Amino acid sequence: MGRKVTLATCSLNQWTLDFEGNLERILKSIEIAKHHGAKYRLGPELEICGFGCADHFYESDTLLHSFQVLRKLLESPITQDIICDVGMPIMHHNVRYNCRVLFLNRKILLIRPKMLMANHGNYRELRWFSPWNQLRKVEEYFLPRMIQEVTGQDTVPFGDCVLSTKDTCIGSEICAELWSPRSPHVDMGLDGVEIFTNSSASHHELRKADQRVNLVRSATTKSGGIYLYANHRGCDGDRVYYDGCAMVAINGDIVAQGAQFSLNDVEVITATVDLEDVRSYRGELCQPLMESEPKTCHRVKVDFSLSTGDDLCLPTHQPITWHFHTPEEEISLGPACWLWDYLRRSGQAGFLLPLSGGVDSSSTACIVHSMCVLLCRAVEDGNTQVLQDIRRVVGDDCYCPQQARELCTRIFTTCYMASENSSEDTRNRARDLANQIGSTHMNINIDMAVKGILGIFSAVTGRWPQFRANGGSHRENLALQNVQARVRMVLAYLFAQLSLWASGRPGGLLVLGSANVDESLTGYFTKYDCSSADINPIGGISKTDLKSFLLYCAEQFQLPALRGILAAPPTAELEPLTDGQVLQTDEADMGMTYSELSVIGRLRKISKCGPFSMFCKLIHMWKDVLSPTEVAQKVKHFFRMYSMNRHKMTTVTPSYHAESYSPDDNRFDLRPFLYNTRWTWQFRCIDQQVSQLAANTSKQ
């Protein structure tokens, strides 16, 4: 009958500027797509060079090497008899565009530039690319000589166009265009385009996957159609983790779903769908609107069919229910996969973590353990690439991991760095957790180093600072805490570099950090302490979510030590003990609870609140627990701490991006780091509002 089509989309673990590896993964995905009978294959955004090239997009080398890879694809027998849709940067009339290149049988069919750019949050596309603003306009693009030699073409269509096969019509969207209120699929659908494709580079955030799925559903619910979604997966060299979720939808139903988190470098999703289902759906809902569509799409015709003449017995994919991970599952999977990509691509031999016995460092340890669980599972499932990478990391060509705990021993070192202010409780909690996850654990006493540094200071100044508990000033107390914290960083890097050497093994270790997003927001950490590491898997996650995550790990991975860690009050243990007990707590030091910080963090970043507007919102949100005066005190205290400590964010460890209220100074949250910490005008507005509220209350 010639109406059923088999289509393929994919998630690829591409790596920025790894042209050879990227080419191999693209070819493998096309080979798998053909094996499953697909006649069209869609790949992720900018898959040839990698999405995260950043200022490397300015370099002519990036454009050159992308075309060299495109030539390899055109020449490969693997790409024959299937429409291939790949992403790469292209310069047209001396303007750089983010493009899709569609080709078939050594001929380029069309080049479609991105029309709506992602320029918020982690994305700065307008820095490197221009949008194609000419609706429905198509120009001639003169191909480079190396491509002409393969295709025999001098020019190809470039612009806002769609592909018309003998049996259907295909239109492209690129990533952010799906999220826009002016999505191209709306007008394309009204002009009869039946298959929409979206090549994305969409990163993971907690609780975000449902938004993506709902957008795809909505795109085909309104006016019918088939929607293919492709995405990157993995760490391509930056703070974000691209989380796959390749999918196929028809008329508002998801019929094929890829994994959100996986260690597979290549995942291909295929679906067989019936074009007549689209036509029937539109016949009732959309016909009046389709008749009045004023601007028709420029159609590029190709003598090729996606369907066959005899498809009566070909079954079609039926609607499925999408499985969404819980936030706790997301934390255990996303950062774990990100860590593995970073480790295997860094050339290092494992991780080192200062394990304090608190919630934050324990969360980092559990993420590494989760990574080892995923690795063992992948090896068991026959993933040869994972096994090859593990053997390279551990330096043993014959090694095959049997259990996560055993693998942890090989690639994960933890150390408890005790001082005279450390308690036996935290030491025991760190030891017990290390034993349960299987890390190689060390106990290190830092008192000798701390006293040596203070001795140098005393020799120069003739003064010996004291803790507040011993009669010292606030400045002395803070400086003594900072010395301990910074000594721990120095020792962490020393042991990371030399601990494997001391045991006769090759390589070095990556130092892991464990400051959460709330502490980064307020600056509740010492600059250049153990928060300064190579990478931090929890730097974008709130304390509240981390506690829930540890509860999940206690059950999922059978780690009873976590229950004692969760029961203990969070503490830095940098001040003297009282009768062997810890009196210092994080929330007392910060002047607010972690729950309050989560609310304030979301208001500051997501709701774009300054001090005054935040106060105006919180007096209603917290009306049952705090008076307007108390709310004002909390808001002022937060902004004083935030502005005094913002400079710390300029040196903070690269962290896994997981929250939309992250204070990451590198790209996501661009702010000054020298503030007027008195906020005189803003705080005066708050005080006036408090006085007015008090006056209104007294009149009632």
C-alpha cells in the first residue's frame, strides 16, 4: 500500500572536537538504523564537531574538519540508500550558521540553518552563530571543492525549506525551536509537512524530562504529524550532561522511547508509523486551517520513498507510557554517567575524595558507587567499549569487574582528614561508608601541617591566633578554620598525585569536590579548601535533594551507614569540641536553614528577584512561620552573605549542572563579584515596607 514508514533517531555520546570518534559513532548509528529497516536517520545537533565547541566555533579549522567528516560520510557505503540528517557548522556569505545537512546516495539534498537560537541559561549560541531570519527563503550554497568532488554538485539549497519525498514531506526543527512560542512545526504542519524532526543538544536538569516529552506530544497533538527527537548524551567536555531521551511520537502519542541515562555511546531508536494515521487525524481537526495557510514551504523534491509498495504485514509501533525517573534516581544516574565520561576521557586512573562523614561528601561517594554499579551492569550486558575503558583506567588489560564494590576499590580512594577538632562520630561514619561501598580508605591527621603553618605565622609576627572558644576574636576564629580547610585541599592533591605511585601503580587520581548548590550560593565554604577540586558532581544539587538521595541509596545499594550520616546535624568541624562533642553546625553558622536557602535560591535565579521583590514574595510564602520583620532580617542576611562571598564563585570547582537556580559563575549565572554589601537603597525599601505593614496592622 505504500503508506508505512520506518524512521530512526538516536542519542550519541559525542565529544567536542573529537572528529574521528564522532564520525565513528555517526556511522555506527546509521548502520544500526539501516539494520532495523529505517529509510531516514536523524542525529543530534552539531554532532559532527560536538555541540560544546564554544569559541572553537570561531576557528576555520572547526569548519574545515567538519566538512572533511561530511565527505567521509558521503563516501561511506554505510550511508547509501538512507536519508541521513547530520548537524554541523557552516559559513554562508561569511556568516556562521548552525545547520542540518540532509544527504542521500552521495548527493546533498538541502542545508537547513537554525532559525531560533538558544541564548539563555547555559547557552550562548548568538556568540557564535547567526539565526536564519528569512522565513521561507532559500538561497544557493556553493559547496567546498572537497564536497563537489564527491557529489558532483556545485550548489545546493540553503535556507528555510522542507524535503519532499515521493510519499511524504519532512521538515526540520533544531533544539530550541521546539521550545519557542513560534515553533516552525506549527506553520510546517499547516502546509502539509507530515514528519517533523528535532536535533537537540538538551542538557539534564532535575525534573526537566517531562517538559521535553510534553512539548513533543503537544507538537503533534495540535495539528497531527510524526515527530522525531534526537539528542546528545554524555559529557562532551563541559559542566552539563546531555541526557538522551530520543523519541518518536505520532498524533500526540509517544511510540518509541530511548534511555535518559546510559553508558552506551550509541543508541538508535526506530519506529514504524502509518502516514495515513496522520492524514486521518488532520482531516477532521486541521483541514480549515490548512486550506488558509498563506505562505507555503519551499519544497526540495527527491526521487526517493520512505515506504515500500508492500507493507500490509508490516506492524506499526503502538503508544507507550513514558517512564520518568524520580529526582533521587536522576541524581544517582546523571552525575554518575558524567563522572565516568570525565574519568575515561581525562586519562586518569580514578578518583580521590576527602570523605568527612557528612551528607555532602557522602553523596559524592554514593554517586561514584552508583557509577561502579552502572559499569558492572554494562559489562555484564556485553558492552565492550565500557570494558575496554575500564581496563585502560585501571591499567590492566585482563581485568573484568565482577562487583561494584570490587571496582570501587580499584578506582576510588577516600580519606578522612582529621584534626584536633574532629569527632570520633564523623571518623566512624566515614570509615563505615567507605567499607560498605568498597573504596580504598585512608585516615590522615592534619594537625602537624596546621601547626607548622601557624608556626611560620607566629615566627614572623610574634602572635599565635586563638579560637573564639579560647578567647580569640572573630578574625582569629575564622582564620584558624580556614587554615585547616586549606591544608586539606593541599593534602588532597598531594595524595591524588602520589598515592598510586606509593603503591606501585601507574597514573594519578582526579580530586572530587562536595560543596552543594546552597553553600555555593551563600559562600559557606572556604576559598581554596576541599571545595576546590577537579570536578564536583553535586555542586548543582540542593541539600534537600541530597538528603533524599542518600535515603534512596541506603535502600537501593544497601548502605546502612547512610542512616547515621543523615541523622547527624551538618557540621564543618573546624572549631574546638566541647567535652568531645561538636557544637558547631552549618545552619547556625549560615543563619538560615537549608530549606530556606532552597526557596531563596529559586527566587533569586528563577524568579529574577532582587532583595525587595524577594521580601515581597516571602512575606506571603512564610506568613505562617515568620513575621514581616523576621522575613526582612532573613532576606538582608542572605544578600549580605551572598554579596560578600560572590567572589568565591569565580574560582569554584566545575560542577555538574543539575538545578535551574545554580549560581555557577562560569556561564549560567553571570553576576558581578564586587558588590556594595550594604544594599542601602534596596534595604531601605524593605524597611519602609515593614513599617507600612506594621502601621496597617496596628490600625486593624
